[in-house]
Amino acid sequence: MTRTAKILHLAALTAAAALFVLSTSSVKAQTSPNCGEREAVITRLADRYGETRQSVGLGSNNSMVEVFASDETGSWTILVTTTAGMSCLVASGQAFEEVAEALPAKGNDA
């Protein structure tokens, strides 16, 4: 993966983590059907959807944000894991593809 693609993935991961933290309390996360032990969640993503980890980043409150995707089916999932080890699916979809776009010139954030 190119440096540019990594930066774009990290930006997406950070945004997803921020949305997750704003919309979920730790109590709600523990009772959500979209949450579980990290190893069980990763195994299910691999076995059921053929997804593997594509990128990883550190989100707010030291949560780990990961993007899993399948090259075969194009399915993708964003997983956020808290420091307590609880993993929650925060988004998923189809048509995943890596993007290697050039970053804007320094000083031009358009």
C-alpha cells in the first residue's frame, strides 16, 4: 500500500472512530449486538465474509480502528476495539477498493 493510500485510510479510520465515540457509551457498546470479543469478531469476518485487515489506526480514547475487506467480494467492515478489548462493528458495505490519489499541495487543503 502506498503512503498516500495509508494516509487516506488513516483519515477514514479517524473519522469513523470519532463518530463511534460520539455515538456510543461504553455501557451501550457492551450490550450492542454489533459488539463482541475481538478474536471472535475477526474470525467471523474472515470465515463468513472472507475479510482480512487492510489498515489500522489509533482513534480517540486509544481505541484501535481497523478496516477489514475482501478482495474477492468487495465487502468491507470498520471495526473499533476499546482498550477493554470490546470490538464493535461501526460500518460495513460493498465495493471496497484501494485508492492511491495524490495528496493536495502543502497549504492547499482543498
